[in-house]
Amino acid sequence: MNKKMLMETLPPEETITTEEFVSLIMRSCRDEEGTEHDESFYMDYALRKGIIEDYDLLNKNKPLERRRAARIIHEALISELAEKDEQDWSAAEHLLDLYSCRTCVMHIAQVYVKGIMSAREDRLFGPELNLSRAEAADAIIKMLNKKKRIPKSGVRTSRIKTLSPDEARKLLDSDNRAMLVDVRSHDEYRNGHIAGSRSVPLNDITINPYMLTDRRDTPIILYCRKSYKSAIAARILINAGYTAVYTIPGIEEHEYELVRGN
């Protein structure tokens, strides 16, 4: 489906709804141009695949915000197109509003550095602004065709090192100062976490990155669900001066033996 066809497919209104956007993405990813499925079919499919959330379903007929569009595109890239994340997303850090929505940071950063969605204004992504139909068509085309993208590159001053679970365990066993930190919410932690980890949600680290330890050389190993929040927490700690910050695969990326409770 080319851009002209997408523009003709989209409704005449300035903005696009969540349901319309999701349906276009799913049809395009599944190469179902001309298939007679209605929009509710694609919404249900996207929900099952984790591409959208219950919130999207409840607000399917409302204009789609750019931050939610970024999340949907990012999840579709991973789920439907098997496209890996860019390890260096430092180019997105010049966006002044990148961290205005903590849960959206990685989604916005990935679609931005991949060249799928651009800033709305100079150094402003505009997370809470509604997505126009022109932006929707452009983003979908670039999502499907890498040759249409203009990736953003940056120079990361300090790379975050990812350890394997075995490497992390060896570090924890060999250094009694090392700490394993779960940066998900307290409720998620109670429902299942890696034994020996402590619960420090990303929001708490954002407010006070020095709450973990006064020693800046303390090995800190971070994890979450899909490695997005842990990467953000790691960057915050590194920027705060910590020198031994690591991440490990999230609990949905590796079969850890989890324990429940506090």
C-alpha cells in the first residue's frame, strides 16, 4: 500500500482514531489489502498480540495521540515484523520532551531514531498532540519500508552494558556490594520477581537516582519486563554519576525462576 492509497483510505478528518490507525497497520503488516475483516477484528488481534492495550480499546474512537501511535508502531515492529530495537538511541535524547511520559520513552526513542516518526517541532516530539492523517500515512509507509526512512544517529557517551543472567549471578556472588534492582511497579514485583532483587520503581529512581546507594562505584544490575524501563533507569543512573550500571533481559525475555511476595 503506497502513501497515496493510504491517504485515500484514511477518513477526511484532520486526525485519525486509534481503531483506524491500528486497522491500517494490521492490514499492511499482514498484507491483507482488500480483505473483508472489519476494524474490530484487527483491534482484537492487536490486543491479543500485545500491540495495543485495554486503554486503546476503550478509547478506540478518539483521536490518537502521537505517543500512543509511537507505542503501537514500536510493538508492531517487534511483533509483526520481527524488527529489533536500535541499541543506540542517544539521538532521541536531544528531544526536550522525550521524558515527559516515562512509559513512552523507549517507544518514542525507537520510532524516532529509526526514522519512522519525526519531531513535530524543533526538538519537540509532541507526545500528547494528536496524530494527523498525513503523519499516520507517512509513519506506516516508513514502518514497512526501511528505504523510506532517514535514521537519526547520535554518539552515546556511555554505553549501557547488558549482562546475561549467568554473568549477573556471578557478579552478585563475587561482590557483596552488588545489587539486583527490579524497576517495575511494586504490584508487578509482588506478583513475581527474581529472588534476591529489591523493588525500586523507575519513577522513584527518576525522582531521586541517589536513593539506591551513596557509593557511585557500586555494581547495580537492573531489570524489568521487556528491558525498556531498565534501559531508561540505567541511563538516569549513569547520568547521575554511577559507573557500574548493568541491565539483564526482562522477565518476559528469559525464563527466570520467579518468587512471589515482598
